[in-house]
Amino acid sequence: MGNRLQTYVRKINRPIVFYAIASVVVGVVFVWIDLAKPSAPESVLVRVFDRGVIQEDAVCYGDVFAPEQVVSKKELRALASIYDFLDSASFYTNVEKGFYMLDTGLKEYTGKFEIRIVCYTSGMRGVSYTIVDNEHRNECDIREDGKVIVCSQS
């Protein structure tokens, strides 16, 4: 039985086997890279602060820039509690109030994007500004496989 295996191994064309295995590995790497592309968020949540105090009565607007879609001055929706939007089992914060939500309209989009959010506190005393794009998305908390981004800077 050992002689048959040795004879079979000698007959195999090793360069063809090498190229076949290398092609499969390269194909798997390309598929993995394509699947690993970060997608644009479908929703962005921001918490607004003014001089270190959480603001629940701010007015926020968002601009979304992507090649397929440009949205200007879309008003953000104030959330009574962040847990109205996110499950408390998947996200925890000490203070659940002061969050505002922007629906970006970017469903399963993986190209270049930029989202700018500006919030004005009551009486225009303070301004909060947040930018989320391909390069700066990791500065916020990424949830639900990148579909939701939570920014909570003070």
C-alpha cells in the first residue's frame, strides 16, 4: 500500500497543484476583503453637551454626503431615552437622556460617505458638531454590525 501512494504522489504535477491551491487562497482573501468593508451607518445617535451638561432641548440638523445621495439640514429626532432605540442588553450608558437620532438613508452602502451633525442648545448658548465618515467612524461606538453609530463626546 505504501508503494501505491508513493507512485501516485510522484505522478502528481506539483506546479499545477501549487497554482490551484494559491488561486483558491487568493479567491478566499478577495471575498473576505469584500465582505469586511465597513458599511455606512443607517442611523447616527449623538448626545449633546453644553459646558459638560447634557442637553435635552437642543435642535440638531444633519447633512449626509454620499455619491448616490446628498441630504441637507435633515432634523434629528430627540429620543426620550436611548433605550427607545437600542436594546439595553447590547448598549449601556450611565445617562440615557440627551440623545438625538439621524436616519441617514444609507442602507447597506459601503462606499465613501460623510455625515455632519450640528446641534444648537436652547437660546443658542452652545453648539455641538460631530463628523462621521469612512476614516472617523471608529471614534464613536459602533453597534449592530455598523448599522448604528453612537457618538457621545463631552
